[in-house]
Amino acid sequence: MNKLKLISYLLTLYMPRIILFNKPYGVICQFTPTDGHRSLQDFIPFSDFYPAGRLDADSEGLVLLTDNGKLQNKICSPKFKLPKTYWVQVEGKPDDVALNAIRRGIVLNDFKTKSAQVSVIDEPGFLWARKPPIRFRKNIPTTWLSLILKEGKNRQVRRMTAAVFFPTLRLIRYAIGLYTLRGMASGEWRMLADSDIR
């Protein structure tokens, strides 16, 4: 192996790799199955990747996985304040009072949320069907929200919408920073090219 090829090979060993995964409902964010749930190993055919942040089993959407500990910490750390965009289907029709409370920050039992961006949106056009489907009540409408946070406490989005009396029915993480799940079906993953890692 000549010197140039050796350098190229060594660089591939140290360059971080990132996988974008559109996590389905009911899947846990770890490679070891637990309590009858499917896990990442049912979808991702690599053993040397770790999720950079988590989504609850009953939430769907974008999970980033990397084989680089420093990059994993950067993605997860509140210090870097990567915005996370969620699409949230709530029961009822939130009014300005509820939306403004979310924007200002809500006092929950153990902390006050930071200010967030929230707006009412149309149901995303390329959305996949959830299995199992959410529960519908004939006499109660539902509304889709776009919610952007720069923090991520345990079950925070669900707790925020519940605190303003509009419980979450479906929760999808659409984006982490500049990475999105656009064009990815539920359960699909793809490896980013080196030039796409930001």
C-alpha cells in the first residue's frame, strides 16, 4: 500500500459517520430489545453506532446515530443548542393563549421549559400511516403543530401540550439541526456522505 493510499485509509478510520434513521412507533432507541419492543438492531445493520439522543418508544421520527463519541456528545449536549423540530398532533384546537404559553415557557413539576417556537400547520403531506393508528374521537378535532425546541427533557413535548390542555396524540421529530427526515419512509435509514456531515 503506497503512502497516499495509506493516508486515505487512515482518514476513513477517523472520520465520523452519521446515520439518519426514521424511527417507527414502538421501536426503542437502543440495540438491545427490551420488554417485547423492536430495537435499532431490527433496522440498522451495524454494531459500532450509537444514538445521539433518544426518542421514546411511542414517538416517531428522526434519530441520528454516529460511531464518533465526540460528535455524539456535540449533538446531544444542551451547550450546542441544536434546535429540534417536532410535528405534534394534539387533541383539540389550541388557541393563542395556549400557543403563547408554550412560546414563553411552561412551568412543569420539575423545571420551566425554555421559550419555544410553535405554530399551527397543515398535516404534513408526505406523512406515513402510524401503526397502530392514533385514537380518534368523533366530536373532538385534532390539530398539527410545528414545535421547535433547543432542549430535550424527558417526554417534554407531551408534558408541554398536556400542561396547556391539548394532549399529544402523535409525536414526530422531523429535524435535528440541519438534518431532516424528508424523503425517508418510516423504518428507513441512510448513511450520510462525508460532505453532508455538518
